[in-house]
Amino acid sequence: MPNQVKEKRHMKYSAKIIRKSTGQATLSLLLSALMVIGLGGLTQSTHAALPDMVNGQPVPSLAPVIKRASPAVVNIQSKGSVEAQANPFAGDPFFEQFFGRRGQQPQRRETQSAGSGVIIDADKGIILTNHHVIENADEIIVQLQDGNEYEAEKIGSDKGSDIGVLKIKAKNLSQLTISDSDNLEVGDFVVAIGNPFGFGHTVTSGIVSGLSRSGLSRDAYEDFIQTDAAINPGNSGGALINLKGELVGINAAIISRSGGNLGIGFAIPSNMAKSIMEQIVEFGEVKRGLLGVGIQDISDGIAEEFDLDFTKGAMVTSVTPKSAAEKAGIQIEDIITKVNDEEISSSSDLRNTIGLLREGDKVNIELYRNGKRKKLKAKLGSASSLNADTAADSIHPKLEGVSFGEVTEQSQGRSGATVKGAQVIKIEEDSPARRFLREGDIITSVGSRPRVNIESVEDLVEAVKDRQNLYLRIIRGQGTVILRM
């Protein structure tokens, strides 16, 4: 049989198999496979252009989906400024002994950021993006696919979930439909649209590589979609869509040694992004729920000490007075194993699960106590209001306008150990401490010789009395910072 006849029959048979197994799936990977299987034996003159039809069927293409989705993806340019410590040795007692406190005043540094965003509500001009794209921004410019630019209003943002919300005044906008990200499965095809490296609208495709990923940041609430669709700097805040052109995630982060794509990208699930967005639009902030417990992982040593035959769950190490946990009857040494029928494998699991719920939400909690399983119900309190009335202006003049609260499960690390200290809950705009402290800082000690360890707000109140200068050791993010005020 002539080779050309064999090639045509092979091509027809292969195309039939692909149609049968994939239907009308429009992924470019299938196009590549079809070219390899069916077009390999064609003459050299036919390699210059692809056919419009193969065996009476259109060649698979993502173009129709991209044409519908792309106008809803925007480019975001932001400008702002941050305070930077002029002297890296500021606060170091050894340095100050010889050089005094010269050059310790913080200075402002101009910043610029570029990223992407997704129009969610065309009528109201609501845009979803990442918190880190618009953080510290004084001016935000949104550019549409057609090149038109608009100054954006920052509705609000949430560092914990890395979600930000903008608003522009424009007509005839396009928007993306939000899909239920809980329906995603590993292996589903996805497409990322954004503005990597400032190149404008760029499209990459891949699959869902994993679900419920966490551990990228100690202080974040994470439930990432992992994908091998190429995500690069500038893609942050862009859209991750399914083959129907629906939004399934907001592109947020990558793992890379060089800053470029290595096939490990992360997106915030659309359900989580939508929930955070709705709170920001309604309240201007996220009213995150609070259980009010200190927690740690179940180590092998703890399992042996308590005669446990499992190491999954979160052990309660402290219960905040008047908190949702205390009202529900949760006790120290309880091991929380489920929240609303969701398995809790570690302390970070509990932290994420509670942190993604709203203030006032009612939750069902399953726990293990003294060899028995128990079920309790709790109504979550407010994370922002816990001891927020403990204003420090009555404690020390340099802390005027700062409010402190007890450390909770939402501010504990992923190491499994309980963090102790007094947490900065709020700093007023005109507070002199704003130059030094940040909301979320945890003060763990005061003074240097001798050092006074801080385990509660009451400890802080006692420790700063009668001190002219404040020498503070704090936990900020994943590191420790020493400040002198």
C-alpha cells in the first residue's frame, strides 16, 4: 500500500479517536498532538499552513474562548511610597554605643508595581486583583485591552488572602463569569491570561496540577490551585479560566529560582476570591472570623504522651477569655479534628479554615478529649475587635494611637509552636508609632538589660511603664525585628 494512503488512513483513525475521547475540547495541546499524528507524512509544500478542517471537523483552537475572556483582563500600574529604614543597624545597642542614633529616622522610598486584574462586575466597574499589586499605592492606572486607561479607586484589600478590589468608571466593559472552584479536579485544563513582563495580554495553557496547596507564607490564608500554565511576573492578579471561559482562580504566585516560570504556579480559588471580594465591597475590609484558641501540631511526642493513635489535628494550648472557643466549651489539650465536616490535619489547617470564615459564622467542631470524640458548636467572633480597646496611649506616650490584642491562632506560625506576645491590632494614622510598628507585629520582649518577655497585653502594659525609650523585639512576618523608639 502506498505510504501516502497509509498516512491518510492513520490520520483519519487518529482524529476519530481524539474526537471520541475529548469531544470538542479546545486545548492547544490536542492541536499539537493532531499535527504530530496526522500531518507528519504530508509533503513539504503543505507544512507552511495548517488546514481549517480535518476530516470535516474544525481544528481545535482556544481562540474563541480567549476572544471572549481577554477583554475582561486588565493591566494595572500602581505608584506609591513606603517607609525605609535609612540605617540597617538602627536599634542595635552595640552600634548606638559608638555612633549614637544618627541616621535612624525612616525615609520614604518611591515604589512602582505592575500586574493584572479581572473585571468581575462590568456595570459597577469592579476589578479583582492581588493585594500585593496595589499595596501602598497612591495612584493606580487600569489599562483595558483596547488601550484605554482609567484611574482606579481602591475599594480595599486583604493581605492575608492577597486579594485586592478596585473600581473604575467606564462604559461597555466586559466581565468574566465566576465558576465554582470547588468543582475543579487535578488534570482539568486551564488557561492563564495576564500581562507578564509588561508584554500586554498573554495567554498560556496547562492543567490543574494540585489543589489546596499552602505553606508559601506563614501569615497568609492559603488554599491555592497549583497549575503548570506559565505564570510570570506581571501575571499577578490575572485570570485563570476553564475551557468555558469562566474564572476559576486569580493568579497569585510562582515558585522559581530565577523569577521566571518553572511550571509551578499558584492561583487563589475563585470561591475564596469571591468571598473576600464581597466583604471588601460591603465593609471596605475583611471581617474575618475568630475562634480564640492557641494551637499547635500533634507531634510524635505529644501523641505518645496522650496515648494517641493519630497525629492529625490541632491541639489547643490556650483559650482566650470570652472568646467563641470558651463559649463553645473548648478546653486546653482538646484536639480539634474537624470543622464543618472538613478534616483538620494540622494547626495551619485550622488557622486557614477559620480565617476564611466570616465573623458571626456558626461552625460545627469535632474534637478529641480524654479518649472520647465530642461535637460542639461555636459562633465565630471578630478578629479585629479582640482586645482592640486596649489603647496604649495610656500606657506610654510613644505608643499613642496603638491598640493591642492577644495573640490568636490567626497570627501563629507554621512551625507548630505557640507564639506568645502582644499583637498590634490597629495603628491610628496620626500615631507617632506608625513610623516603627505595623499592624500584625507581635511584641515578644521589652528592654535589653534585662529583657522582659511579653506573653500578654497585661505583660506589655507593665513592662513599658516608667521607660523613657522603648527597646522592642518583635515578630514581623517570618522574621524577628529589633526596634528602639
